[in-house]
Amino acid sequence: MTGLGLMKTPGNFDIFGLLRRAEFVALGNGGNWEPWKEIEMCVKRDTSVAYKSPASAQRWFLKRSRDNWKKKYMGLKTDAKRLENRVNDVTKSREKWCQEAKQLTERIQTLEATNAALQEQLAAFKKDRQLKGTGPDQ
């Protein structure tokens, strides 16, 4: 029997005074278990803790723990900021290169169009010269 007014049946185990299964008999209501009724249980907790370590040792340990925690997370914050700046730099660089590639593509298209026009003019000029019968070819 536990200190909470409950009796365990074989096969059950008790954790912190509570049964894992609903196979118990509530002694508070004459041995009749009614599953639709909630059984009230009182658990008293001792909130006062008697430390055996001196306060100065506790202060030292907690200060060291806090300082280590701060140092660790300040390092992580620095790393995160460094990586964020790197991502921003790479993004700007990528945008710059994309813009430059677009400009060069446009320049290539205009130069190819100009070249094609000049080739047509040259072909027309050569044809015209051949028709007249003058030129360095003859």
C-alpha cells in the first residue's frame, strides 16, 4: 500500500505514488472504484533545500559556469555574424556577376548584329564590284 491511499494489484508498479494502470482499488471510498470520478491525491513537496557547500564555493562555481556559458555563446554569436556577412558578400558578388554577364551578353548580341550587317555590306560591295568589273580581283 502506498502513502496516497491506494493499493496496488500485482503486475503494476508505482512511480511517485501514482499507478501506471487503472487496476487499483481506492480505499477512500469504501473499496469501490468508479473510473468516471477523479481521485484527489495530496503530494507534499519539501521546497527547502539545505546546501552543504559553502556559499562562496557555490558563487564561484555558478560564476564560472555563467562565464563559460557567456564565452561559448558570444563565440557562437560571432561565428553566426561572420557567416551572415559572408552570405551577404557572396550574394552581392553573385548579383554583380549576373549583372555583368547580362551586360556582356547584350554587348555580344549588338556586336554580332553589327558584324552581320557589316558582312552583308561587304558581300554587297564585292558583288557590286564584280558586276562593274573593277577591283583588285581582276
